[in-house]
Amino acid sequence: MLLKKIKLSNIRSYDEEEISFPEGSTLLSGDIGAGKSSLLLAVEFALLRKGSSQGYVELEFKINELDVCIKRTLKKEKDAIKQMAGHIIVNNQKKELTAVELKAEIISLLGYPEDMLTKNKNYIYRYTVYCPQEEMRYILQENPELRLDSLRKIFNVDKYKNIRENLQLILKKMRVEILVLTTTIEPMPAIKEEIKAVEHEENNEKRELGILNPQLLELSTNLKTLNKELVELELEQKNVQELIQKKRTNDLLLHDFQKKREKLLLNLAEIREKIRHYHQEDVESKLKHLEEEKNIVITNRSQILANLQNLQKKIKELQEESSLLQKKIGSAEEKQRQKEGFLAAISKEEEIRQKDQQLKQMLDSLMHIIVQNETILSEAQRVKEEMLYLNECPTCLQEVSDDHKLDVIKKENLKIEQAIKLSQESKEKKDEILRQKGESEEKLKEISLFKSQLAKIGVEIEQIEERKERLLVIREQLLHAVQENNSLMKILEGLNEENINNLVTKIKELHGIQQLFIYEIEWKKQDEQLQYELQHAENQLGLVLNALKNYEQKIIASEGELDLNKGLDNDILTIIISKIYRQLEEKKRKISIVIEEEKKLSVLQAQLATRLTNNQKQKEKLTAELHRLQEQNSRLIRLQEMYHWLEEYFLKLTYSLEKQVMLQIHYSFNSFFQEWFSILIDDEEVTSRIDDTFTPVIEQNGYEIGFSNLSGGEKTSAALAYRLALNRAINDAVHDIKTKDLLILDEPTDGFSSEQLDKVREVLDKLGLKQMLIVSHESKIESFVENVIRIGKNEQVSRVV
């Protein structure tokens, strides 16, 4: 990964700034507080500059053959800063992403582990690319166990500790489950004995059911035979009753049809008497003529009414338009007065424009004077500040006396007073010119508005003249419409309602006579239909009587001749119904006996079946419970075996793996640390190493020296060596990361002597990285870096100078 460019907007002390990063080694130079560290923090993350509600960081860099641009936007809401959605551009392919999605995309591009997405602190970036100086010293001095935890996270070794912690939770849960399972399977022997007892009782009940089922089958067969005979008798009884009912119904129908035909013949004779003086063709012809005459009268009257309605509507519309035009014409004089007022105001436009131009020229001259005065003031303040701390003349290298300093400072103070006074006067003149210029601009805007309104009034005056002409035309049309309306009203009086009512009365009379001719035809058809229905009813009655005769013959054959001489048809029918009734009662009595016996056996069968079903359910329940307990027993055995393996073998294995990995990392880390420290501290009596807790140990003449007891230069050397050893160890251990070519060092030489600074040159040359950013205020470092970016701060705003 190589940085190319960064854009900052409202980030800390930066307002709007764009900085390019060349390849090779680059020094970020500037005074303390100028904004150097803020620039490095912006590469990693972004914070809003104080006093702004929104800002962004846009970073361009290259990974392998990919050109990448990332933009993060931050917004201040009340007392909190919220990261908004941003975007990433990879080889000109843009993606709009949320903050979380953007972080995931960046982690993937840099080749960092995916679990970094859920962590607030990215240890790999901090310990390989950029780590603030104070944070590195804190790592060296913190609790060894906390340092080991941090290193485990960096080298992804903390997974072994997580495995052990999770394993203890699993083992605890397994112990509880083993205890529960042991208690659960205790009832198994008792359940097996209960299953044997239920099976014995089930066999007894099956034997009793085997004896009872044939008896029930025989009763069921007899009951079916009796029910079939009963159904046949009921059907015979139903047929006789239906024949009797049909006979009665046909007798009533014949009587009813005869009465209807007599009434119909009387009505038919009455109609024929009424129409004997009329001919149907004459009535239809006269009716047609009257209908045509009525339709013509109604059509003419409707047409005249419609024409009158349209004329009255038109008259109303013309009257309304005439009234509206008169109102609009009345405003002509007011419009003319407004036009004259606008022309008077527009005539002063040129004079105002000339004055506005003069004010603009005066403002430009005054701004030039203000800029010159600010330059003089800034230069005088700079010279004054330099003189306060100047001890040696940079030109002649001679010592500068205090008297000379006071003379120069007095001169510069005089310049500053004059510049401040002139600045105040210029500001007052500027405010007055701006006020006058604002007044002239307002007047010009007003004149521009008058011009647009003048054109509008001209159009309105022309429209008023057109409306006057239109009013004359409307009045002429209104006169013609009133005359035509009066003419139509006279015609309508001749077509009154009385003439139409007379025609309607004659038409109704003829319709009545025409309807009588229709009734005569319809009633003739009804008479023919009644004659047909009478014949059909007589035929049906004959069929019913024949069927009853057959039942009479059947009774005579079964009861003997004595019964035949008992009387008329009604007596025979009574005998038939009585015989069928006696047979039905006998069958029902036999069926009742069989049902009662079958019921007793069915109750006994149901009791046995219920007991058998209950026993089978109990057996199934006990069998299922036994099967469940057997499964629990099998699970208990497997769980006990698994618990033993996890506790005795797997747990010890994680310790061995972790120890082996940490030994390899420790060996590599210690080698790198000793190499860099020996270069920075060139003293044979001083040696260094990394102990088991990854704490740097410094020895002098065989005695260990605590980190807090080291000198400032020695602490910085140890921190820098530790930092570079971390960089190399992580880059070698984590193969997929894409930030191996980039290194950022924040104040790595704080407290170094001139000789140690020379050693830094050797360290940087041995690193051999493609891109390195160094933050420092040591001017000597400029001599052995390839590029220098100077950062200054003016009025609390950082800029590249």
C-alpha cells in the first residue's frame, strides 16, 4: 500500500487542505501544535474541526495495481459526532456505502483479518503502520499480562485463550447435564416390570373378545334381515297412502277446472258483446294516426322550449360578460397614472448606475490599501517576534545586543500602531462605502422591477381598449337575443297542454278497445288449455283407481270372500291399511328384541375394547418412556467419554499450541529488537533483550535497568526499536496484509542526541521500505529524507507551506 493524496475539510485545525505523498521517505516538518499528528490521525480516522458542523477526509492510495479513493464524512449533532455514509472508488468503480460497509471494504482491501470488523481498535494497523509515540511508551510500561493480551490479539493467538475460556463454560454445562441424565435414567428397571404386567392383562382381554365377536356378528345378520323386511312393508304402506292422496287430489282438480271453465266462458261472452260494433283493423289505423299527431305536437313544443332555454342562458351570459367588462374598463385611469410614475422613476437609472460604479472603484482602491496594511502589520509582528528570541545575526553571525533589539522592536511597534490605526480608519470607510453601494443596488433593483411592471401595465391598457370594442358587440348580440326570445314565446302559447290532453284521452280509449280484442284471443287459448287439463286429470284418476283395484284383489285373495262382501271401496282400503299396519308392528317388536340383545353384547364388547385400548396406550407410553430413557443412557455414556477427552487431552493441547506459537513469535521479535536497539545505542556495556512477557530488558555491566529509570534518549531508542521489531514481526507472521511497504513514525527521535540522529539514518536505510512518513521537528532529519512537507498554523488554521 502506498499513500498518494489526502483531502481534509473541517478536520481539527484544518479548514480545506489537499496534501500529496510522494514515494520514498518523507518528513512532516513544523512547530509543535502545527497539525502534523492531526494529519496522521486523519489517515487512520477523522475528527471534526472545532466550530464546524460537517467535515470529511478523502484519502487516495495504491494497493498492488489498484487505485483506491476513500471518502469518510462526519457530522456534528448536538454534543456528539456521527459518521455518515461515504464512498470508495476502486479503479474508477464507485460504491456508496454506510460507515460499517466502508470499514468492511477497507479491511478486505488491506488484507486484515475479518474479525477486525467487530473490534473498536485495529491493532495490526497501529503496530505495523502508525502508532502515536505516547501510546507506544504506554504499551512498554503497562502491566505485562495486559501487554501479552494485546500481542495475542495482534498475532491472532488470543484464540487459544478464548478456546480455553469457552471450553470451561462447556465443561461446566456438561457436568450439569451428566448429573441430570444420571438422575433421569433411574426409573428404567421399574418401567420394564410395568410393561410385562400390562402385556399379560392385554392377552386376557383379547381372548374374551375372541369369544364375544361371533355372537355379535350373528345378531347383526338377523337384524339386517328384519330391517330389510320392515323397509319393504313401510314402502308398501307409503304406496297405498300416496294412491289415496292422488285420488283425492284428482277429484279436487276436476272440480276446480270445471268451475274455472264456466267463469271463463261468461267473461268471453261479455267481451264479445262490447266489441261487436268495432273492427280490429279500423281501431289500429285510427290509433296510429292519433299517435303520430301527438308526437308531432310534443316534438315541436319540446324544440321551442329547448330553444328558449338556450336563448335565456345566452342572454344571462352576455349580461354577465357586459357587467365584467364595465368593471375592468373602469380601472383605465388608475393604470395610466401608474405608468407615468414608473417612467419618472426609470429616468433616474443612468445617474444611479454611475454612482454605483464610482463606489465600486473606491472600494477596490480601499481593499488594496487594506491588504498592503495587513502585510505591513504581519511583517512587523514577525520581525518583532524574531527579535525577541534572536541571539545571533544570521548574516554576520555576530551576537545581537539588547539595545539593538529594543531599537528594532520600537520601530516595529510604531509600524504596528500606525498599521492598526490605518486598519481601523479603512474599516470605517469600507463600511460607509458598502452601505452606500447597498443603497444604490437596492434602487437599481427597484428600477428593474418598475421596468417589468411598466411593460405589464402597457399590455393591460391595450386590453382595456379591446374590451370597450367587445362591449359594443355584446350589447348588439343581447338586443337580437331578446327579440328572438319574445317571438318564440308567442309560438309556444299556441301549443298549450289542453290540445295535447285531448289527444291523449282519445288514444287511451282506443287502447282499451284494442286490449279487449287481445283478451278475446287469450281467453280462447285458456279455454283450450282447461279442456286439455280436464282430460289429463280424468286419465290420472283412472290409473289410480286401477291400482287400488289391484290392492283390492290382493286383499280378497288373502282375507277370503267374507271380507269382499263387507262394503264399498272405502272399506277395502281400510282393510288394506290395517293389515299392513299389523305386519309393521310385528316386525318392529322382533327388531326391538334383537337390538336389546345386541346392545347388551355391544356394551360388554366396548368395555373390553376400552380396557384393551387403555392397556395398549399405557404400553405404548411405557415403551416410549423406556426408549427415551435408553437414549438418555446412551447420551450419558457419550457425554462422559467426551467430557473426559476434552478435559484430559484437548485443554492441555491448547496450552501446548499457544506456547509453541508464542515461542516462535518471541524468538523473531527478540532478534529484531536486539538488532535495532544495538544500532541506536552503540555501547558494548549496554545490551537488550525481550523477556517471556515481551517486556524490553536493558542491562548495563550485568545489571538490569528498569524502563522508567532509563534516560530520555534511551527510552526513545527502546520505544523505536520495539516499534520497528513489532512492524517486522507482524509483517512476517501475517502474510496477507497489504500495508507492508508503508511505515509512519510519530516523533521517533524525541530526546535523541546528534549522534543518535545519525543512527536513525542507518536504521531507515536498513528498513528499505517503499514509503515512510516521519513526524518530527528535528531539522537534522531533513538531511537524510527524500522529501519534506512543511506544515504551519496561522490564526488556528493548519496549512501546507
